[in-house]
Amino acid sequence: MRLPTLRRARTAEPGTISGTARLDRRTKRLVGRLRPGDIAVIDHVDLDRVAADSLVAVGVAAVLNAKPSVSGRYPNLGPEVLIQAGIPLVDDLGEDVFDKVRDGDTVRIDGATVLVGDAQVASGVRQDADSVARSMSEAREGLSVQLEAFAANTMEYLKQERDLLLDGVGVPEIETRIARRHCLIVVRGYDYKADLDVLRPYIREFKPVLIGVDGGADALVEAGYTPDMIIGDMDSVTDDVLRCGAEVVVHAYPDGRAPGMDRVRELGVEAVTFPAAATSEDLAMLLADEKGATLIVAVGTHATLVEFLDKGRGGMASTFLTRLKVGGKLVDAKGVSRLYRQSISGSSLLLLVLSAIAAMASAVAVSTVGQAYLGVASEWWDNFVFQVGQLF
């Protein structure tokens, strides 16, 4: 039902794109309001892959970015995702686009120009496969500078949170039993849906503690599970999932401020805070490790250097140190899917059933009662064939 809307939005006039504008400076927050065929207006320098994947999943007609989608600091992956999905991207439109375009306006994109009605409101850079490839190539040349900055941020975080990393100071008391159990931590990140799907046999057999990081809790519910715990700043998890009965841990700033706590209390949900400068996914891993998890399986989290940088913030320095802290227990979901196999595969089960049927048939055939039944069945078949023959 929604596909015609998307088609009309993209073909209003030859060479132009038209659709309803939806604006928000936080891409993650905007995605929840987007509908197929909308034009997303964002303020996202160095558009990352997770944000781009979410825009593609919604089915936007185009993306307008007030900032450069590739600044050249590092080879971020988001613009390439949009271009490969066939979604037009116009960036570097300037901050004025948020003043000149209102949420709900019908906007028209003609090349790199944005119009509301007949009035031009902004003009930027229309990206394509070649321009993105050039920008990515230039960004790779400056990667060493970003590596140095990343290392400096890592050392600063180590100084700030050494007690948490080394001794677990600040980890809150929780009711969920984690000791001597597996923990499955789900972040709405790279390939989380595919990873959750291949982990179904593992989840069914080992029954790990299910921890959703913000929107990762919604991902668990969408996959048919109920999270045991929700950790995060509560900016992307839905109200219904927050009320599902999971234990809630609100990520707070190091000074104790927790903006997400107000929302949780308004919903009548009890929660504890976890103050730290780390990312929410890192807090989930540190909590699981401190509470005695024997294995931590990560879904949708950041695992490579490019992914760390693609997140685009200094806070990702905590991710590197967290991986060192819990490294002996941490397994990426893709590794589990390759290593883990069901105790009984579907083909083995089918072979077992066929073998049982064959054994029963053999037993019936050699027994006296079985031979009598076979004789009756043979006589009935002969009579049936004879009667059919008489009809013709």
C-alpha cells in the first residue's frame, strides 16, 4: 500500500523529486517519524552507516543534509549506503535549511537545489557514486590524524574511568541474575536483524540473558523475544517496550545527571542509573562482565576500527578499552553463527523419521498379522481397479 506513495514522491516531474519534508537534527530521533516517500532533512556531519541503514529501511525518497555527509576526517560509510540503495543525497545545504523548511512542507529537489513551492530555499552538493568514491579516497589519506585523536581520547577515558574498568566501581546493583549465564547484548547497529535470525537456535538452547541497548530492546521484541534488561539513555526505545517488564538501567552522565530517567518515571517504570562516560553498549558489556556472565554475545555492536571511527564521536574510545576488559568473554554474533550448530539438524531429523517409518513397515510386512492386513489391502485394491475398469 505504501509503495505507490514512494513512487509518486520520486517522479513528480522528470528530473525532480518531491515529497513531504521531515526535519530533526538527530537522525536517530527522526527515523521514528519518517514514512515511505518522505524527504529526510538532517544535520549529520559524517553520516554513519547505522543512520544510513535506518533511512534506507524506512524508504525515504531523498535525504537533505545541512552538513557535509563526508567531511574528510575519516572514510565514513553512510553516504555509500544511501547511493547504493538509489536514494538521492544532497548535502552541505547549510544551517538555514532548518529555518526555511518547516516540518510537513512539500519540498521539491531539482538537481542540488531545494524548493518549497516555486521559491528556492537552499542549494548544496548532489552526491553520486563517483563523488562519494572520491571523498572516501581523500578521507582515507587523512585517517592517520583520526587514529592519533582516537588514541588520545582513549587515554583520556582511561584516566577518567579507570576505577570502573579495573575494579567495577559504579556498576549498579541489579535484580536480573547474570552470574554463570550467557548474555546476549543487542544494539540496533550493523546487520542486527540478520544476526538475530541466525542466533535463534543458540537462544533457544542456551536461554541467555537478553539485554537490549536502547533501540536494541525493540529489535528483540520485533524478533519475538522479551528483553530481560534494557540499558541506555532511553532516547530510541519505545514506550511499549519500556513497559514490557524488563529491568531498566538508565545511562547517566559521570556527574549523575540522567535525562532519560524523567521519561522512565513518567511511564511508571522503576529504574536504576549507571553513571559513566562510556557508550551505552559498553556499559551493557561492563555490567554483564562484572555480574559474572560466562559468555557475552554481541549483536549489532562495533567491532572494527572503521566502525569505531564511523560512530563519529570521542566516546567510542571507551569501546576499545571495554573490548580489552571483557575480551575473554566477548564473542561477536557472526562468530557464534559460524561456530554454533544445532544438536540435531533438520536433515538429520528427517532421516530419523524416514528410518522409523521404514522399520515399522518392515516389521508389519514380516509379521503374521501384518501379512493378513496386506492380503486384505491387496484384495481391496484389486476390486477397486476392477470396478474402475468396468466404468470404461
